Amino acid sequence: MNRTIARVGAVIVTASVILFAVCMLIPFDFGSYFVCMLLPIGYIMLTAGFCAESDEAHRAAAIAGAIFAAIYAVLVFIVYFAQTTAVRLDGLGEQALRILDYSRGGLFFSYDLLGYGMMALSTFFVGLTIRPKSRADKWLKYMMIIHGVFFFSCFIMPMTGVFSSMASGETSIAGVVALEFWCAYFTPVGVLAALHFGKR
């Protein structure tokens, strides 16, 4: 059961990241926001699988990874549920939109980056728990650990004011390229995790 849940989670992660990349290119904002609410569901299932197979020596790292995954999920659900409900349907005033609308680079955009910073910390700690038994496992371990580096940019950049140019709501080509790069990096993580939990 543990491996099945984790493998299904890995498939959800992989599919969500690919769909997000496609929605960004189309562009289809509602689709992007919606699949970003599926991603944390799959990621928590995946993380739970690594927790279940961790040994005593790696238990603290596994628990830290699971807790950071939960924090990531809460932040991301708040951000994207707001985008698909209040921002899309409620006819909010300009001040509320500056705060809530993800595309304006305001508070909820910063929450989103903080959430993905927490995901990066989670992958770092989860990566520490993996005991590779194949070359694919080694790639998975190191890709998850290296992904932890994203924490610093996700945590620091909103404090610098670098995203203030998004206030007009116009889509940034640089932002799309950065997100597509992240998708290209994280898709193999989902695939390798699915292979890892598919082994008997």
C-alpha cells in the first residue's frame, strides 16, 4: 500500500508539472492555477512514501521533509484557490486585486514563492533519506537535494522588490521561461520517483 500511494503520487506530480508547462505556453491561466492545486496532493503522497521507507538513521530528515511539504501545500492551496474563486469570479476592486491577484506580483505571489521555497526544503530533506539501489535512484536523490537550492531564491527574491514590475498584470516572458525551466527540471523527479516506487 505504501509504495502504491507513493507511486500514484509520483504520477500525479509528473502529470501536473507537464500540464502546468503546457498551460503556461498556451497561455491558459485557469488551467495553470488548477493543476497547481493537484501538484501538492501528489507531492504529499510521494513524500509520505519516502517517509514510510526511511530507516531510523534518516527519520528526522523524512519528518522534516513531510512537514515542509505540508506547509508548501497549505500556502499553494490558499494562493491558487483564491485565483480560481475570488479573483476570477468576485469582481474585486483594484486594491484587493493588487494583493490577491497572482499575476500582479503582490502578496499572494510572494506567498506562492514562499510555498515553493518550502517545497524546495522538503525535496532537500527527502533527498537525504533516499538510499540508492540503482543509477536512477542516484539521479533522483541528487536532483531532489539540488532542488533544495531553490529555497534561497524563493525566500529572498520577494523581499527585494524585483517583482514590482508585475503590478500591471502583464505576463513576463522571463517569468514564463523560468517556470518552464523549473518544469523541465522537476518532471524527471516525478518520473524517477514513479520508477523508484514501481520496483518490487
